[in-house]
Amino acid sequence: MKSNWRLEPILAFELETRTGHIWRIKENGEPDRIVQYRQDVAFKDVDTEKYWADAVYWYKKAALQYDPLAVQMLQCIAEFNAMERKALAGDADAQYYLSCYYFYGYGTYVNPRQGAKWLHHAARCNNRAAIRSIEEWNKEEDFVQAVGDPDFFVKPYFVPEYCKELNMTARHGKIKEDMLSHAHLGELWKKVSKLDFDGTEFEAITGDPEAQYQLAWLYDWGIGVKQDMKEAIKWFVESAFNQYAPAQTELGILYQYGLMATAYRLEVFDGNVQPPF
């Protein structure tokens, strides 16, 4: 039972800034200069597997209040557990699905190594989707993989749509409107994006848990204030400890998926760009 919000592990997570760059290309096709096209804020050296119990704890707390997203996340966890039991029993189809679940964080923490391991098991059992995944990987990647390789690592090529549609990593930072639906943010975005920062902050400071949750998103998305992920996380935590179910769900999501919040994105390209590597 958690009782002191100041001791919540996520408050101690360090943040780091990651940048992405592209080459701007001259008219003659030669590289011109490197341009930064995005900047992200992420947790530094956080192993989400270590905090899986915290994610489940907060989902269960929120689900007790019938928060629909928390209930959905627990359903995904139940599906993962059922699939894992089948995979451990030798079901090759289940082994392939489990690979997808680990790569996309469906009902579990993201773990590509575990995903590759289960795809390998499925391929050894002659699962067609796993074998085809290896074939497609070998067409597209620089190093060829084969069943039995000690360093085997292949991503699943055929991924269920329900895995891809549950895109919780897109919830934080500068939001692309075409991702609002996949990130389950449509109605929340409509409401929060219209809020007055000063008024929301006042209500949050006076102890309103819903306002605390909304203030967290204002800091997260940089609406009416400079984006500040540390402040956002602090207000998510305070709201969650004040028993506000959506904030409890959000803590679960952050523990499960980690953080990759876009701070800057170059929206318009003129066509004269290419990746730097």
C-alpha cells in the first residue's frame, strides 16, 4: 500500500534529451548541412521490467473506480498471461503472438529480446509467420539471421492490428493530431487544450485532484506554459495519490511504457532532406 506520494519511484527517474538530425541537401544532390528535426525527453536508464509491479498496482487502483482505460490495460495483461501459458506449453502460434506482445508492449513491458526469443521458439516449431518474418528480415537488413543462430534477433513481420493500435508511447509531449485516437487522447485533448493555465494551476494547488491531473497534461503538452516533464510527472503523482483514477492509470502507463515525449518536431520539409546516416 502506497501512502507517501513523495516516495513514488517515478519521481526519482532521471530525464535525458535525445535529438534526431537530417541532412539538408543542395540542388546538386550534395549534402549541405545537418538540421535538427526533433528533440525528445525520455527516462534515462530506466528498466521498465523492474517497475512492472508498479504499473499493475496503479492499473488495479484505477480499475476499482471503473476507469475505462485502466480496465482495458488489465484486459490486455490478462490476454498476455493467457497467451504466455499457451506459449510455455509449446503452442507455436502463441509463441509468435507472444513475440508481438513483447515488441509492442501489449499486456506487458516492452522487451525486444524476449520478443526475439519467442519468435525464435515459434520458428523452431515451424510457425509460418515466424519463418516468414525471418525471410523478410533477411531481405531488408544488413545481417542475415537463421534459426539456431546464437545471437538471433528478428522482429515479427506480421503484427496484429490491435497491438499497433494501442500506441501509449504517443501520449506524451508534442502531440500529432493523427495519433490522438491511437493514444486514447481524443476527448481529453479537446478538454485540456482549451483550459486556462493560471486558473487550472490555482485549483490544483488548492487540492482539486482533477485540476492536478489537467495541470500535469498542460505541463506535458506545453499548453499555456513551457513544457516541463518533471512538473508533469509530479502532478500526475499528486493527483493519483488523491485517488483520481485517470492519473492512476497514467502512472501505470508511464511505468509500463516509459517516457518518450517530443519536445520539438520540424513539421514541414521541402523535400531536400535525407537521414544523416
